[in-house]
Amino acid sequence: MKQLLEVDSIQKHFNHKTVLSDVFLRCETGDIIGLLGRNGSGKSTLLKIIFGIVPADYKFIRINGKVKRKTSELLNEISYLPQENFIPKTFSVKKAICLSLAKEERPLFCEDAMIQGILDKKIAHLSGGELRYLEIKLIVSNPSKFVLLDEPYNGLSPVMAEKINVLIRKKSKDKGIIITDHKYHHVMDVSTRLILMANGKTHHIDDTNELIEKGYLKEGMI
């Protein structure tokens, strides 16, 4: 049975400036929604508001038709990957896995060839790509039905970005995933739907040429 996240009427102002205005977004399990937009368009702010770590002037969030007013009500429903690395560098990879996953889930998680290659390392000794892969896999492997990924490709090579997209596609079979990243090619490659944020509003994109028409991309960039 599909799960449904609905985000409606989001409003946010910073210093009397409108950042988000009546934003609407709908995400079902199976969706991979690419959230595009220029710097300062409110993409990361929107994800943080949905997750509950940034307050909104107004927000309306429903999961499977039920209104969720408190952040505590969303903790088991939505998971969030921040832009910054979140695993302490003093941890070992094994400790990070043990603290993040139930015991019965760990063997399958560790069958991954990428994880096998770093299993005996400390977090401090991982490359940027290895650490980001581990963090993303931990986030998408938890029980939540919806995942928010903020800049997952930051600092990654094209090869590592593709490995992450393979992981995202696999996990999207039973999760709804929303991604925002300045590396729009990677976002467009993995997404099943695209939303452009501009002037504080969400614009649902049916044809990628609309990204040019609305001024986000230039001719030849798609």
C-alpha cells in the first residue's frame, strides 16, 4: 500500500523577506522528486521545515491523510540527510552502523561491496565519497517511509554520484524520496518528477524545457 506525504501552504519569512509562499508538494512511496532552484530559492529551508528543524510561519503537513502538527510526530515517518557530514569522526564505521540499525538489519546492510570495503575503517579515515555513501545508505535504510536528501552529491565524483543514484533508485521502491542538489544533472538523472523553486513558490515541471523557459537553465544545459 502506497504511503503519502502532503506538504501544503508553507510560508516562511526571513527579515521581512518572503522565502517561501504557499508552497505545495506531494510525495508518494515510489516517487523520487528532484527539487531544483537557484541559490537562495528556499530548497534547503523547505526540507528543514518539512523535517521540523526550522520553524515556518505557517505549514500544513499530512501523512496518509492525517495532519501532523508536532515534530515528534514526524520522527518515525521522515528521515533527513543534512548538507554537512553528521557521523562523528571519532566513530568507527561499525559503531555508526550498530547505532543506526537494528541488529537483524546489519548483515544485509553490510553485504554491499562499498560498505565491505570500509567496514574496518574509522570515519576520520574515509574519503569524502565513502563517508557520503555511508551516510546516505544509513539514512535510506531506516524504517521511515519518506527521505529528504539535502546536497547528497556534494564533493562527489561522477562515478560515486552514480553509485548513490543506484542506491536511491533501489530504496525508492518502498520509500518516497525528495532530493535537492546544485548538481542538477545527477538530480534529473534519478528523479521521477521535477519541481522548480522560484520566487518562493513550487513549479511542477512536466517538460524539462520548462527549466529553460523559467530561467533556471540556459539553452544546451539539459
